[in-house]
Amino acid sequence: MSSRLLSNTLRRSALHLAKPVVFRGASFALANTVRTSISAQRFLSTPSSESNLKKVLESELQEIADISNKLDEESQSFIKDSGFEIIQQDGSVVVQLTKQSGDNEVLHVFFDVDDVTNIPNEMAGEEGEQDGFEGELEAIDELLCNARVIVENKANNTALFVNLFLENEAGLVVDHFNVQQNATQFLENASKGDFSELVHYGGPSFSMLDESLQITFEEYLESKGINSELADFITSYSEYKEEKEYRKWLGDVKTFF
């Protein structure tokens, strides 16, 4: 069972337990009596409700305990062959890949696990409304999230920042890029998921640049290992880590109750 299905099961259970009862057309006195009665019933049913929740949590934990959650062999091979090192903290959704890419040069790749794994579904609407959102849903399916690349020049403490889109069909697509004058500070912020450069001029849209510049810049990124294999790894690793964090979260909730 996937984490999405597990989450939905818990959500449905919680909503069922918390569903309010609404009475209409009653007198003030009757309504007051009903509210008092409902409050008493809710108070009396609390132990039973908590017991039911515990059972659901125990059931979910048992189900996922029987399902392996390991990083696939292809992703493990990518890390071994590419030279990237994974920097991550338990409980954090920000993941960094880093490697030495030249004299005084370090390559950093940042991505947000939640951005990669959370696929929007709010726009699905009712069956009769789906046609109106068809184009927007297709766009959502194509565009998953941002990935950020920082090429750090340790010699002068500057950095090339590249914002990319991670798309299903095209892999990594350049959005824009610019130069950061204080690489140390920028990397410190980036490790916390703060890319405050976005409030400043980030450079022109990549698609608006001269075609020859686009081609040569993409070749430059390819030479640094920013390619479709990296895009595949980001997706696979995000799914693995999201499941790992979900299991830890579920265990913590179970322990609390």
C-alpha cells in the first residue's frame, strides 16, 4: 500500500470520527438541550474514539512493516558512478547532492522532497467539471517541481545559480540562471530551503535567450552531470525518502496515543 493510500485511509477515518451533526429548525431550548446531550455523548465516547484510532494506527503500521522501502539499485548505482554525495537530515524535506567538479569548484544540487512527491489533485473537481480543467491538469502532470543547481567557485566565493524545472517528459529544463556574489551565505540559506535570490532580479527567462546561448549553456550543464539520469534519481530518491519520513511520522503518532 502506498503512502498516499495510507494517508487517505487515516484522513477518512479522522473525518468520520470528527464529522459534525447539524440540526435545523429546532427551538432555542431544544437546541440547547441537544447541544448538551451531544457534548456529553462526545465526552463519554472519547475513550472509544481513541481506542479506534489506536487500532487504525496499529493496522497501518503492520501493513507497511511488511513492505520493503529501499532505494532502488539504479539510484544506488547512480550515486556510486556520478560521484555525488547525499546530504540529508531525518525529518527534513530538503536534500542536497554535492561533489567536487573541478579545481576550487563544488557542484550542489538541491531539491524538496515534498515538491517532488506531492502531486496536486485539488483541481480534479466533480466528474462533470473535469473537461473545463483538462488543460490545467495536463500542465500539472508535466510540471512537477523546481530543482536548484549551484556551481560554487571557492577561489572567489561566487556561485552560478541555476533554477530548473523537473518535468515528466523533458527531465530537467532550465528556467533561469544568475551569479551570486556571496556563495557562502547563499549556500547556507539554500541548505534551509531559502532561495531568497528570487526576490531579486533572477535573470531573463531562459527561453527568451538566443538559441545558441541556450544550446551551449545546456551543454555546459550536461558536462557537469545535470542530465536525465539526475532527474530520474531526484524522483526516485524523493519517493524513497518521503516513504521513510511517512513511516517515522506514523510511528511517532502511534507512540503518542
